[in-house]
Amino acid sequence: MQFVSSTKVAPDRTDVPRHVAIIMDGNGRWAKRQHLPRFAGHKKGVEAVRAAVQACVDRGIAYLTLFAFSSENWRRPAEEVALLMELFTGALTSEVSKLHKNGIRLRIVGDISRFDRRIQTLITDAESLTATNTRLTLSIAANYGGRWDILQAMSRMIASRPRDAAEAFSEQDLAPYLSMSYAPEPDLFIRTGGEQRVSNFLLWQLAYTELYFTDMLWPDFGPVALDEAIEWYRARERRFGRTSEQLQAERESDVVSEDRAASPFMQSGIDA
Ligand code: IPE
Ligand code: IPE
Ligand code: MG
């Protein structure tokens, strides 16, 4: 299924966001506060991931995307990178069957060619095992960068075109090659840890996403914090370029047509 971009058609309003994308930041600072080494923060962060996945399932959120390792995170000290790879391998080994039992489809987005062979195989196996699950699509962004995503999509799009094609490219031409083409664009973006930046996450896909920032550190983030973010999201007026008045008029005409549908006259075929 191909999803239409928010810049082309404004999506329907839903109370619960269909797609939540999270930058899970603050593991290191959490550990520092507890006088623990950084890796203790990353371990605790994995527990918060489990809780977030469950909370999204419980709330009927269809897509959850988590930024686990950015294309710039290779710049960290070698021991920390090695530990993060170990945690990733561990999760791919021990969590996948649980995800599968719970009807969760797992996708890894990012340039996985930079990971070692073992991780690449675990990724392919996990994705194929869970491919037909429909309860929640959990995407883990690993060695992901928003610029990498746009460039890889453009390269593949250009390669698939006949050499003499004359027309300019459109958004819809590019869309199928983006690494998250299987998901609608995020409705709600959450960044924990207090920074108000996107850090090369989903640059293309966040065009009309509501951006929520919280000082809470990722290991402390749980269902209550998620509900607060969703509450905040519900209070947004998503205009997608239109005016408030236009949205108000649309809502009023929806109410009128709902009243009409509920009218007994309509059911008996007599026009009210
Ligand atoms: C986020 O937490 C996890 C990763 C980037 C892998 P950090 O490790 O960035 O934590 P802080 O920002 O140093 O507190
Ligand atoms: C963003 O966090 C990436 C992930 C959470 C995986 P960082 O901690 O790496 O972001 P910056 O470097 O502070 O922007
Ligand atoms: Mg950080």
C-alpha cells in the first residue's frame, strides 16, 4: 500500500496518532545522574523501549518508529559503539520471537551494510519472520540518517528511469524509494532528553509532523509520559496549510452529514 504525502492530501484527523516517531535521547545523562557508566543508561533504555512498544499496542497506535543509532553515532568512543552493537544484537536475538507472538512487524531502517554480517542476517531473519504481522509496525532506525535516506531514494529512483525520460521528478516518484515507504508519515514526533533538534532523523517524512520535546530522559519515559504527549498532540490544530476557518467549516459540514445519516427520515427513504 502506498501512502499519500501530507503535502498532497491532508490526512484525516485521528484521536490517537497513527504513527509516532521517537528520538530516544538522554541515556548517558540518566546514567551520570545515578553515578553509573553510560552503558547502564543504554541498558535501561532498552527496558524503556519494551514499555513503549507495549504502550503503543495498548493504545492502538499502528506505527512506532524509534531512533536507536544515527549515522553520526559512529563518532562516539569505540567502546560505546561496541556496547550499542552488543545491545542491538542481543535485542535482535532475544526479543524478536516475543514481538512475533504479539503480532508485531519489525522493520529496520538505515544503511545496514555498515553492520557486521551477523547483525545483517539477524535483521533479514527478523524482518521476514514478522513480515505479515499487522498489530503494530515497529521500525528501528539504525545507522539511519535523513540525508542518507533522501540520497539513497534519489539514486534508486534515477537508476530505475529510462535515460531519455524528460519530465521532472515529483514527490510521488520519489516516495516509493524512501526507506519508510511502507508507513504513513509520522503524526507525532517525540524527543526526550531536552534537546530541541532533529539530529538528522526523518527529514523528508517530518514535513507536517507535530513536534513534541520533553526534558524527561529516555530511561524514565513510560506510558504516562506517552499519554501526556498524545494529550498535547490532540490539542494541536493540524492545518496542513489551510486556515482555522476552513477547518471549522469542514467540521460543521461533517456534523450535518452525520445528523442526516442518523435521521429516521433518511432510513425510511423520505428526504428530511
Ligand atoms: C541516546 O542517548 C541513545 C543513543 C544515541 C544511542 P545518549 O547516549 O545520546 O544520551 P545523552 O544524550 O548522552 O544523555
Ligand atoms: C540522536 O541522539 C540519535 C539517537 C537517539 C539515536 P544524539 O544524542 O546522538 O543526538 P545529538 O548528537 O545530541 O544531536
Ligand atoms: Mg544524546
